[in-house]
Amino acid sequence: MKNFAYARASDTQSALHLLLQTPNAKFLGGGTNLVDLMRENIEQPDALVDVTGLPLDQIEETPDGGLLIGATATNTAVAMHRSVRERYPFLAQAIVFGASGQLRNMATVAGNLMQRTRCLYFYDTVARCNKRAPGSGCDAIDGFNRMHAVLGASDSCIATHPSDMCIPLAALDAKINVIGPNGERTIPFNDFHRLPEDTPQIDTNLQPDELITGIEIPPLGFAKRSLYRKVRDRASYAFALVSVAAALEVENGTVKNARLALGGVAHKPWRALAAERVLTGAKADLDTFRQAAEAELAPARGLAHNSFKIELAKRTIVGVLSELAERS
Ligand code: SF4
């Protein structure tokens, strides 16, 4: 690991100031991904600004009935919070499925948003990887690509986004509050992470000098009837092959409202808007659920080892929606 400077910030302004003092500095949250990447020499910052001491760990009600989750709240604090468990159960489920208890205790919400792909070629400094070394190529495309994307991939990169927590946040239309030298702004959740296109080295639309301060979750009454299902190779400590986050409101046998997002299939949390369009106003039955899944996966493209994900995603969508419909 390369030597680096370390500083601990006590408030957001000092955090921004400390970051600007050293070129190639990064914010440090729980470090559960960044430190791994530094050990492997994938990330080589010259300085780390530790933001875990900032007063941003609260989880609060918002005036409109939603929740504001501070950037440095731990994954455990969010998953265990009573309002999250009662009003957004799929968010609590996703966080619990996301990592071991030890990692959840360390990892922050903002760090979860910023974690990088677990593509094995990205971690292998001998391999060609456009995300790690832009313009070098992508060894995953013709390599072992079982974990890789089937939606929204490009000729430059077929990596998937690794977070579980982000999948229900995409379905919830959350907003990300950030602060930078030019002041505060809010980024809609679905604009935060990027598709790879020809710049896979840029994962998000957060500017390098901006700090995440919190996530706003809007009120969504029917999200209390929601479910997160993660399909993976083993029951713990594995990333999703496919995951589905869904909330469903059924009235008199008809879908009144639906929210759906997919994980493990794309470079970003994948909001399933095509499926939601099919679901809304349709009969809440297996035919509708299958049509919704077919509509969402219609543009999917498989490679040598990951084509199975397309049917797996469809079946997981149908299974999750069926379970939610039965509950209602
Ligand atoms: Fe790198 Fe993306 Fe290719 Fe993986 S899929 S090797 S992250 S460019």
C-alpha cells in the first residue's frame, strides 16, 4: 500500500477544506471497500479525510413524513431503525443481506453508495480494465463474465454495481444531499450512479470535491408492504447474481401502485420503469407479473457465462410480486 496522509474532520466545512488541501485526496467512511482497494493498489490516494466524526449520523423524520438518513449513519443503525423496519422493510432487508454484522457495523450509508464494483478483473492489476486504467481494454468481455451485467452495459465495461442497500433506494426515488465548494445540491437517486458508456472509470455523478451529507427517503405508504430478494451462489457473504426490490399496492385485485428495482444486472441500481408501467392498473396476477418481467428484461443481452441471469431476473421478479400480492 502506498503511504498516505490522514486527517480527521470535525464538521463538513473542515472536511471540504481538508480535501482541497491535498490533490488526490479522498473521504474515508467506514473503509470497508476503500481500504481493501488501497491494499490492492487499485486506489492510491495521497491523503484520506476521515469523515466518520462528522455530526451526520442521525436518522430523522422529515416534515413531509419521509426519513432523512445521515451520511455517516452505519448500515447497522439504518437496518435496525424502527421507522425503516416498519415503513421501508425492503431497505432493512437489503442491508442485512448485504454484508456480515461486522461489516454493517463499520460501513456507512455514504460509503455504501460509493462502493465500487467487485469485478474480479478490476481487482487484478495484471488484467486489462477500462475502469481501473481507462483505454486499456476489458478482459471481462471475453473472459469469465458470470457475475456481469445484462442491462445497460457497454463495449467498454460490463461490470455490475455491488450494493444491496441501493436497490430499494432506487425503487423509493430517494434523493442524495451533497455539499461542495459551490454549496449544497440534491441529486435524484437514479441520477447518482452512472452507466459505463465510454467512461466506466466514473461511477457516479458526485463531483470529486463534493461530500455526501445524507439521503432523503420520501414518504411512500405502500412501501410498508415491500420485499427484497437476493439470489446468490451461497447463503451469506456473496454478491447478488440478481436481486429484486419491490413494493406493491393492490386494491380489489388490481395493482394501484408498484415500485421495482433490480440489482446484480447493471452498472447501476436498475429502476424497472418498464415493468412498473405494465403493472400499474393491471390485474395483480401471474400473467401481469410475467409480462412486467418480460418488458423490463426485453433489452437484456447475455454474454458467454451470464445469459442465465435474464431468466433468473424474470423469475425473481415474478416470485417477489406474487408474494407481495398474496400478502395484500
Ligand atoms: Fe474493468 Fe469493467 Fe471490464 Fe470489469 S467489466 S474488467 S470493471 S472494464
